[in-house]
Amino acid sequence: MTWTTNRRTLIGAGGAAALTAGCGGSVIGLDVERRILDIGNQAEPLSLDPHKASGQWENRIIGEMFTGLTTEDADAKPVPGMAERWEVSEDGLTWTFYLRRAQWSDGMPCTAYDFEYAFRRILSPRTIAEYAQVTYAIRNAQKAKEGAVPVEEIGVRALDERTLEMTLEHPAPYLPGLLKHYTHFPVPKHVVEKYGDDWIKPANIQVNGPFRLEKWWSNYVVHLVKNPRFFDARNVAFNELYFYPTYNDDAAVRRVMRRELGWSSNFSGKKQALYEKELPGFVRVAPFMLLQYFSLNNTKPPFNDPRVRKAMSMAIDRRFMAEQIWQAGHQPAWSFVPPGIFGYPQGGRIQFADMDMDLRRAAAKALLEDAGYGPNNPLRFTFEHRNTADNPRIAVVAQADWRSIAPWVEVKLLGVEGQIHYANLRSKNYEAGDGGWIADYNDAYTYLFLFETRTGPQNYTGYSNPSYDRLMEASVQERDIDARAGLMRQAEQLMLDESACIPVAFGTSKNLVDPRIRGFVNNLEDIHRTRWMSIEA
């Protein structure tokens, strides 16, 4: 069955004729007349519940359905969302948000009480919310999540239907950028309380954003339709969005070439020049707050030994991976925080960054021998990697780099579907594994919190150092921007010196976008809401 036939089936037999390529100027990937867009979205969402999602592919969908106190503009910068304006107390600890009049998609008012309910829900110990720590700037948020205080004591309360007060643990000048993250989205109290976990099903869900959920065929497509009750619906150009899981980048590109997708959210960087020739005007490459890195499980052998971790880091040829495998502007990573992050002009740096590759591998061998490994005690471990995009090729290069240390370094590769892989990282059910981290907001803390002991599941490495924790806690209490950066820099350097993980490369965003789509703006966060896009006829 072709994708064209599937799409016709989704829309209905009555509309099938209009979707035939060449009929009335319409194509499948971008239907100009019906204002329909098909999107290649990399992976299947595990959840569309804002409190239970964790992936960028989920964010692309959820951000079309819900709007927080702030939202993104076309540049991904924070702008008023549900909050028309806000005030901040002199000490920076109390924020008062004044909400616009708005409705859920069923016509019920969307109020400050829905936000109050949502924050209490995500911070309830009963809610399995892997991203809950993103909210920990809120007073008592962490204590509530750990069950130390009731959720009613968190620093979020509705003063009336259109006024929300938020009290923080420490000043957070980056809060407007943080609030556009989906963990801070409202949920409809009247629906969640009625349906429980089933509230997210298409038949039950109500939303306050530009699009509502029409259908969700697991591992096939998520279909959204325009929400006429969205507060800015008159300026939303598209009528329907279809999100397809596209695990294979090359297959997704072929669908773009056949005009079955109007936007695909990734492609192989090594083929950029080819796609620029074959798809003129489609290729969009830009700097991106993406770090590609390898996690090492610090909680058990062999990587509970910092000598072994450092040896593995020294042996990796970052430059080759960045320039020859990922390509498309990737740069070798000698720190964990990418360059260009606001308020963080100079971060940490791996000590051996300027050492010759052969000397590094010789030093790595010496470290492993000092740790007790050798011909009579080989170092053996499994490197788990995602099966998508360039990750299998990167894994092969990493395997060769590690084997080059000595013949008694034995590395087994294990390819795993992305969702399962990240579940293994969160549960520490792995030895070494690849991964990427995309900043949730433009601040160094969104990278460095990953190594705090309190971070839990998203501290994939299990790294725990009281000195690191103290530096990070001091940084969140510090109001002076330069002093705060200095504290975080010390923490980052400590983590790098102990080789908690292996930073590999800083990435770029790589999108293929039909040039008839206007308003798609390259930005550092690679967040592109269709609310700001239009179609050139």
C-alpha cells in the first residue's frame, strides 16, 4: 500500500481525488489548497501527555496542542503565551502572571486553576514524570516530588481565574524561557479528573493550543486538526498536520523527494551537498543547542573507575566523527556545555584536548593497565547505540577507537530502538551508550543539572559528587550572572576531570522544508511551531 493511498484513507474517500498529485496543484506532503502539512518526525511518541513526555519528537507534537504561560516565537525566543504579561518581585523570587481569556477546545475556560492543578499533578509522587526536575526552581517542588511535603505547598497558586502567582527557591532570570517547556504546560483539570490516564486519548483530550488531536495510529501517524477555540486561531494558516515516525533518515528523504512529506526533521549530514542539488531550497542547516555524547555507567564496573572512564574518553577521535561522519557543521566537543550559551562565555575544557591522538591512546593504555587490565584481564563491555541516523556508523568508529588502545580491549556493539535505549539509560541498565542532549532552554544549567545527584533518571551516568552538587546549588542561588557562570564552570570542569561521560560533538539542526512554507526560521533550539508559518500559493 502506498503512502498516498494511506493518506487518502485517513482523510476519507470524499477528499481522495483532490489529493492526487498534480490535481489542482496539490501534492501530498504540502497540500496548498487544503492547507495540510505532512511532517517526518523521527520517532514514535511514547506519550502526548506534557507531564510524561521526554523526547524532541514528542515536543514537536505537544507544542502544537498546548500553550504554556510563555511560548516560542519563530526564533524560539520566549514570548507571552497564556500569560499576557507578568511582574517580578524585587528579590526575583515571586512572579505574578496575568492570563488572557482563553478556552479549552471543548469551550470550557482555561484558567490559572488549570495551571495550579497541572503543577501539582506533575510534582505528585504518584505521577511518573521523568522531566519533573525541570520544575525544581519552584519553591518546594523537589520536596513535593520526593513526598516530603504535600503538593499543595509548592510555590504555585491561583489568586483568581486569571492571576497565577509563582514563588521560586532561588532567582531564575531565565524563567520565561523555561516556562515554554512542556513540563510547565497546563492540563484540563475537568478532563484529567474524569478520565485519569485515558485523558490523552483522541476521544477525550482537550487542548488550549493551535491544534487538537484527531487520531493517533501507533507507529504510523499522529493527526492534528486546527483548534478553532485557540486564542489566536485566526492567524493559524494550516488546517491539519500529520506527524509520521521516520526512523530511517534516508527513507524520510526519499519521501520528501516524492513530495510525500513537506517537512522532515532530520537528514544525514554527509549527504547535504547531494540534497542541496536534488532538493533546491529545501535544505536548512543551522547551529543547534545539541550535544552528542557517550554515557558511561558510573555506578558499576568497569566504569565506576575514573581511570577507565578517562581512558575511554582519551581514545575517541572526536574530530573524525564530527567532520567525517556527522558532517553538516558538527564540531568536536571538548566541553559539555556548547559554545554560545547565554551568560556562559567560557566553560570547562577537557584537559587532553590539545594532545596528539597517538599520545592520547598511549596514555589511555597506561591508565587501563594501572586499573588492572591487560592480556590476562581484558577490558570487556557492551556499547549500546540507537539504530537511527548516523548512530550505527558512529558506534563502529567508537568501537575501532577503543580497540586501538590494546588488543585486550573488547567492545561489543548493541543496536537498540531509540525509545528502549533511552529507557535503559534512565534505569542504568547499560554499560556504555550513545545519546544526545538538546537544551530545554538557553542556559548552561540545562546541561549541567544532568550530573547532579538529585537529577535521578536523567543523570544517565549515575555520577554523584558532593562537591559538584554544592557548586551547582550555589550557582542557582547566585544572582550575579558572572559569579553564577564561574560556579557552573568549576562544576563542569570537575565533572570533565573525572570523565563522568564522553562529550563527542556539538551538532547542527538539519531540516528539509518545502520552500513554499514561509515562516520557518532557523534557530538555536530547533523549535518550529507551525503557528508562525504560512503557505505560498
